[in-house]
Amino acid sequence: MTDTLEYDASGLLCPLPVLRANRKLRELARGGLLTVRATDPAAEQDFPAYCRQTGHELVSSTRDGETLVFVIRKR
């Protein structure tokens, strides 16, 4: 079974959504999934860049109205 966590970063502005998501990822075992919801438009570029820099996998990036939803697999 894969660990999964969710983090709601709605209302937070750059760089807080990525910083808080990074903190949450530390709670997961390798291969665990973190779902992050963010409303800051900058998150659309921030999360893919964060994953490229850290080696985590950006499994999906979707939009639910004004909310951006990212699923990240811990490396």
C-alpha cells in the first residue's frame, strides 16, 4: 500500500505552497503520494520546477476551478 497525504495550500502565496509541500513530503516513505491544492497562480510553474530540481515525480497537474491540484510521488 502506498502512503498518501493531502495538503491544502489554498490562500498561500509563493513560495509557501512549495515550502509546505516539501515539509509534508518528508513525512512520506519513498514512493508515497502527496496531493497539494493551491490557489496561487505561480504554483503552476513552481511545482513542476520543484519536482525537476528535487527528483520527485509530478504525477499530475490539474485545475479544479480556481484551484490547482498537484500529485507528487516522493523519490
